[in-house]
Amino acid sequence: MLVNLISDTATQPTPAMLEAMFAAPVGDDVFRQDPTVNQLEATVADMFGMEAALFCPSGTMTNQLAIKCHTRPLDEVICEEKSHIYQYEGGVYSLLSSVSMNLVHGERGKILPGQIDAAVKPEYDWLPRTRLLVVENTCNKGGGSIYTIDEAALLVREARAHGLAVHLDGARLFNALVETGETPRQWGTLFDTVSLCLSKGLGAPVGSLLIGKQSLIDEARRYRKVLGGGMRQAGYLAAAGLYALDHHVDRLAEDNARARRLAAALRDLPGVASVADTETNICIFDLRDETAATFLERLREHDILATAFGPRTVRFTTHLGVTEEQIDYVIDRLSLRSPRAVPPVRG
Ligand SMILES: *Cc1c(COP(=O)(O)O)cnc(C)c1O
């Protein structure tokens, strides 16, 4: 049994999803003639109570298009230091938008009330102009931590008081919403733009959406094209996204519960120094004596794959392709392989 806990991007399309893809009517989306892409964009815009949406190849592209459309060169963007836009997008905001980052040190990737007031720069010729706030829900490097809508609303109010635009990196927003019971519309109403990934826990093979006002999305569409993100018969991919939104949202609660099962088991292991609070499908933990590299090597001998998130830090991510039985198997192997978990021999 191979258990892939590397990332929730590891999902394979289900047979029913593939059927939906094969059956999709398609056209040339650069001419806006792909009915399935148009349907996906309209569906998602409506779901979030926003005017328009843009289907893109990746979440990096949707986030970076948002930064490009909200800022001008030499502006700065406020984000938490663990943010995906800062950590994992190659620093491309400096190339595409010529902006800098104003990093906030929050808690588990979450910005705290008051931190935006403190970070916004006053208007002097020698200071960058603070223009945009980016919030990430759930926060990946923060261990899948959840912002509630009330927490986010406080931050947005602070940002708006300073005239900032607000973007939500909602790559895993639905993993949060199945826990809080909040609706996409509540989040769409709060933010100027939202980025949503279909290729993470939702299980589609490719694709992200940028959602916002029509005028901003029109501008983003121009940049998507010049960056090489204008796809032709992309309806085959959009069909997977539509299928995922219909069938794979509610089940994210199972992924979250499975990650929490892993977290509980890890807390019982003597070789594990600490396990971060596990609210959604990401479980991050620190090892006591062992490096992440040797720990992962031992897991690999049992066909269990995971990711190093630091010299002694490991990340387990659950998703559509990880079953309850696989979690049982991982928990079983973990306790077997921890030398100090072996009970002492009684003499
Ligand atoms: C995965 C992810 C993205 C987008 O990544 P791509 O690989 O470019 O699709 C953006 N933000 C967060 C928080 C993510 O986890």
C-alpha cells in the first residue's frame, strides 16, 4: 500500500470526474468560446457573490495576477511571513509587479488584530506605498490554520481604514469552510479578490480561479494571456473543476478529520517533540532526536511519503486519495518504527 501524504496536489481524478471531463463541450477559451470554462467562471463568481472569475493554470498565477492588478510598481504588500505568496512563488512579485513585501510576524501564519495598523507606512517620498493586504485561509505553512470570518473581517476593516485593497489566497478555503459552516459568499463579500485552487483537496488535475470585480478580472485576463496562461480547449479541465465543486467540497471534512487522527497519534509518540494544532488537512510536527530526512527515509521503506518542512519538521497532508485504512496503516507503522515506543523488557 502506497500512502502519499506529500501534498493534497497528489490527487488522481476519479473515474466519475474523468467521465465529466470527456463529456465536456469545449471551444477556444482565448476567444471566450469555451462553454465549460464560461460555465465554471460564472458558477464560481455566483458562488462567491462576485462579478466575474478567471480560470488559470495555477494558484501562483491567480495570486500574482491579483497583486499585479491591485498595485503599481514600488508599492508594497502586507502579508504574514509564512504566506505562500512570499515563501513559495519564487519572489516573482518583484519581477511581475515590481513591488516589495512588508512582512508581519503573526501566529501560525495568521495576522493578528493591530498588526496592519502598525505595518502600514505613512506617506513620505522615501517610503514604499502600502497598497494591498493578502490573507491566506487556510494557512499552509501555519499548519492549515483557519481564520474565522470574524477574524478576517477585523483585518479587512483595519486595511480598508488605510485605503488598502484586500486579496484572499483561498487555495484551501473550502477546508476551512467545512469546519466553520461559513459560506463562500461571506468571504466574497469581504474581499476585493479571491484565489481558489481546484487542484488541491478538491481533486481536480489542474486549475485555479481568480474572482473579483468585472473590471479587475478583464485586466487580469490580459495579463494571463501575455504570461502564456491563455489556454484553448480548457473546458476539459474546467469540467473537472465543476465536478469537484459539486462532489468534493463536503468530503473535505473527512480529510480534516484524518489529519486530526494523525496528529493525535503523533502526540503519543516519544520521538515527536511537538505537533501543531491541526484544524484542517495539514499536520505539521517536530521530531525530537531525528532529522526529517532520516524520518522520511524510514517512512519510505513502508511506502509512506511525506514532506520535510524544516530540518526536524515534517508535514503530513491528507486528501481525496488517502483512505481511512491508509491512516490506520500509517499510525500502525509510526508506532512500530519509533524505537522508544517499544515497551521495556520486564526482567
Ligand atoms: C498551493 C497553493 C497555492 C498555489 O500553488 P500552485 O502550485 O501555483 O497552484 C497558493 N496558495 C497556497 C496557500 C497554496 O497552498
